[in-house]
Amino acid sequence: MDWITIVSLLVFGILLLVVEIILVPGTTVVGLAGIILMTIGVWLGFRDLGLVYGYWLLGVSVVITFLFVYIGLKKQTWQKFTLTTVNKGRVNEDNQLEVKIGEVGKTLSSLRPSGTGFFHETQIEVTTTGEFIPTGTSIRIVKVEPNKITVERAEQHA
């Protein structure tokens, strides 16, 4: 076997190990394939090029592999890829709706079964029990839960 094939096996093995460290962390097929290619490359180096070149190939591939592992595991290497901004948004849970069961309002959109209702000069997302209520219809609140207001047509109980 010629030296280009042996060096190519080593290079592809090292590249697969780098891919394993950077892109697909964990012990997966990619890393094992890289180790197998490097082992075959070193073995062929000893077999076809002799002991001196075999030891050189082994030493260089081990040093390069450990160098990539060391660089890949350093925290500073990943600072360029990590998300460092902080989401400072929050939910305003103090702003509870002041609606009660039995209050009457109007639909601002068709409720199919959910849409927008209008109570106390405020637009509120409401849901029906499954019925369709067209825009502009009077609605009555029948159930108030956290983050969910259930309504029905106001004419049903009039």
C-alpha cells in the first residue's frame, strides 16, 4: 500500500474524531469509525512502510488527536458558539382580569370556539364550550379559570 492511502486513512480518522468531539458529542459511530480508520492507518504504516515510519505515524496521529481533544474540551473554545444573552422578559401575572361569572359583553371576532370578547372596555381572549358565536353577539361569562374564560350566548339565559 502506498503512503498516500495510509496518510489519508489517518487524516480521515482524525477528522471523524474531530467531528465526534465538535458536532456529535458522546460515544457514537462517528468516533468509533475514526478510531478504526486511525488504527488501520497505523497498522498499514507499520506493515508497508517499516518500523521507523510506523512509529512516526503513530506518534504524530496520537499527538494531533490529543491536541484536538484538548482544544475541543476547553471552555474558551465554545464561547464563540454559546448563547450568552439573557432573556429578561417576564409575564405580568399581577395584571389579573377583573371579570366575574355572569357578566355580559360582546364578541369582537367570531368565536370558533375561541376568539376575542369585549368586557369592561378591555379586549379579552375567550372560549366557548364548542359552539360558534358570530361577531357582535352578546356573550355571558360562565366560567373563569386561570388564563381561560369560557362564555356562552347571553340570549340563552335571558
